[in-house]
Amino acid sequence: MVDFSIDSTFQVKLDWMKDFVENKVRPLEYIYDYDFDAPFDTSNVALRKIVVRLQNEVKAQGLWAAHLPPHLGGHGFGAVKLTYMNEMLGLSAFGSVIFGCQGPDTGNSEILAMFGTDEQKRTYLQPLLDGEIFSTFAMTEPQGGSDPTNLQCVARRDGDDWVITGDKWFSSNARNAAFIIVMAASDPEAPPYERATMFIIPRDAPGFEIVRDIGFWTDAPNSGGHPWIRFNDVRVPDSARLGPIGEGFKVAQSRLGGGRLHHAQRNIGLVKHLIDLMAERAVSRFSGGKPIASNQAVQHTIAQSYIEWTQYRLLVLYTAWLFDQQMEHGSEGRKMISAVKAAMAKIAEDVVVRAVHLHGSHGLSNIMRFGHYLASALHEGAADGVTELHLGLVSKLFLRDYTPRLDSNLPGETTFLKKAWAQEKLQPLLDELGLTFEDGRASIETDLPEEKYNLRKGSIGA
Ligand SMILES: Cc1cc2nc3c(=O)[nH]c(=O)nc-3n(C[C@H](O)[C@H](O)[C@H](O)COP(=O)(O)OP(=O)(O)OC[C@H]3O[C@@H](n4cnc5c(N)ncnc54)[C@H](O)[C@@H]3O)c2cc1C
């Protein structure tokens, strides 16, 4: 069944959300400085009051933490409906926090729910779900993020405790987090995917250090929400371990799929916003006495962007549907999550460059926010796994369904092979009708290739 309609009860929610995001959430980002991670900034008491007030409106509408299943206090909207919601939040850096669905807290709450002890759930999961605290997920290290089998941050067993030593890189929101989930090598000599274990480290643990704040290009030096952090022999009890020893990869894997989908859903909104800006510009800017939209090149740019956006949105909706069928961990689900991840980076990069270009000097100026959008678009290709790795995975899973033709140098679609195959297939039908191929002036292969080209019978046309 394919059905693109949206039920009327849910449409009412979407309409409320559209108005709320546009008129109460989006204004925040023009006033408050996201460089300093404003929505997460627990020290900004006044802003927190505004955020909490808006969060309460969302809660009253039953739209809080919409990604959560009912057993975690969510309303169980499912991933397809979440697509329609999250795309509205893609425009606003504040949106996810106000709706209780911001990364990395969403992924962290998932693994706390799946692997946490009762005590860990009480201490960390519940306040996280309630929006009272924030968290960090620290996996990437300064020497490289694409290969997490090469972790240098280690966890040594010392009596009943663990001692964590090492650096982590681009640890989003560590400055405002109440705790950090860190992936450390607990047995560096074990097989690569059995080396790591996850730990929950309170941010005020002795020995925890923020080496330096790091942000995007567009952030002021020494600002930004992705610090370089260090664990200087941070000692924690075994009760800080999240999941079994040596299963850090399994824990990490189980949080990544959902996070990538949520990101892709928000990216739909970001790209649509860029297309809206292009459209406004195209009909408003005049050159040679005509709107620039009257130029074919401009029309093509806009049409191309709109078509790509629609394709991308359908790709995300299909992948979300796979989540709703509990297929996200299967081969099709994993392939599509990586496909969506790669597609999100590509469309965001392509459209943002077109949008800047169409805005000319305004596009390149500091009175617009294209630098921010460009950084945001490019980050899609790095965070949560670089595009190359995702394309590689798509290809690997896609090619699994193909068997090599090792008995011939000829491609399976070679016309004379296909003719022989087609003859074989159609012969019974023609026999039934008392016809020959010649009767219908068919062009047939008389020189059967299995003999001439030494092909095994049965492989023809495979
Ligand atoms: C905004 C942002 C937020 C982030 N937040 C977090 C966070 O909260 N927690 C966290 O742990 N990490 C976080 N990261 C880090 C992110 O996960 C890494 O950037 C990512 O895994 C890539 O690692 P890297 O940056 O070290 O790039 P590298 O691994 O050095 O890769 C650089 C380039 O090398 C090439 N390359 C590398 N490996 C391969 C390969 N196998 N095949 C083909 N080409 C390859 C690609 O061209 C790639 O782009 C964040 C990153 C960004 C940008």
C-alpha cells in the first residue's frame, strides 16, 4: 500500500507546529547567538526560561520528544510522521531542543534505554527525557574519526574501578553536558570490534578537562559547541559502564541509525528553505529589465533543485517507513540509512552553493546567513560517518544481490545472448498458438551461442 495522505488529526498537529515554529521558535535564532550553543547553555538563565516556557507549550500539545516510543514516554508517532515534524525543525537551530528531540541526546537516550541499568536510567535517562539536562557522545578522536577500531582513549581496570585516559575530538555540547558517554578501548589487543566499552562519565568527574572549544568556520575563535576534551585518568566505578565489556561497537551502532534519519529529516527543511530563498530572489531581482527568473539558466537551477529535493524527501520517507516496519537493522534498512546519509550531504551541498550564487554579492555577504548554511550543509558529509564510507556501504549491500557471470566475458545483456534466451522463453507460447518466429517476422538467433561461445546452458541471459 502506498498512501501519501496525512490523516486529519495529525494534520491539525502539523498546522499547530508550523505556526509555532515560524512565529515563536525561528525568531530566537535571529536574536540569540547559536555560536555559543545558546539553547543548550544552562548558564544563560534568562534564555533557559524562554526555552522552558516554549517546551511547555510543546508538551501541552503532546508533541514533546516525538521520536520516543510509548514505553519511554513518547506518543509513538513512528518515523514517517516524525519526518513531517522534523522537516519543520530543520530551519531552526533551536527547534530540536524546544521539541525535545536534539542530538546527541536522542541517541544517548536510546542507548541508555537499551543498555542502561535501573540506576543509570534513574540518574541519567529520566532527566534527559524530561529536558532537564543535556549530554555528550564522545567517540571521535583527534587522530581520526572514520576508523573507530583505532581508539587511543583507553579504559584500564583497577580493582573495582575503571580508569579512563585519552582525548576525544568534536565532542558536541560537552561544555553544557551533565554527562558524557565515552567509547574507550578496554582491551586494545582484542579483535577490532571487541576492543571498546562504553562508560558514562559525569562532567564534573575529577580529571575531566575541556582542552579547547571548537566551532564551525562561522563561529568566533574559541567558541562553538564541539570541544576537544581530555580524560586525565578519570576514575569511575564499574557501575558507570554502559553495556557489556567489549561491546562498545554494538552499543554505538544501535544509536546511529535513528540519529542519521532524524538528521536527514531536518535536512529536508533546511534544503527547502534554501530553495524558498532562491525562489524569492528569482522573482524579485531584476536584470535587463526582467526578473532573473525569466532566464532559462535560473529556471533550470530552481527546477533542478526542486526535483532533487522532492526525490530526496521521498527517499527519507521510504527509509522512515522501513523504520516503522522494524526493518532498520536489516540489509535494506542499513542500505537505505546510508543512502539517505550520502544523499543528504550531496543535496545540501549542491543547493546551498546554487542559493549563494543566485544571491550574488548578498549571498557572499555577512548580512546573510549563507556561511552558516554552507557549514551546516558540508557538515552533513562528515558527522556520523563520512560520505565515502556510506557510499561504500550502499554499494556493498546493493552488490550482495548480484552473482558474478564467471563463465563468459560477455555481459548478460549482449543482444545475441538475450535473443537466444528470449527464444527459449517464448517457444512454448508460440508452440501453443501453432506459430513460428518467422510467422511474426521475428529477428531470431539461429547460431545458438551456448555452442559457439562455449557458454554453459542455463547461464544464457542470467
Ligand atoms: C558538526 C560535527 C559534530 C560532531 N559531533 C560529534 C560528536 O558529538 N561525537 C563524536 O564522537 N564525533 C562527532 N563528530 C565527528 C565526526 O563523527 C567525524 O568528523 C567523522 O567520523 C569523520 O572523522 P574525521 O573528522 O576524523 O575525518 P577523517 O576520518 O580524518 O576523514 C577525512 C576524510 O578522509 C577520507 N576518508 C577517511 N576514511 C575513509 C575511508 N575509509 N574510505 C574513503 N575515504 C576515507 C574522506 O574523504 C574523509 O572525509 C562531529 C563532527 C562534526 C562535523
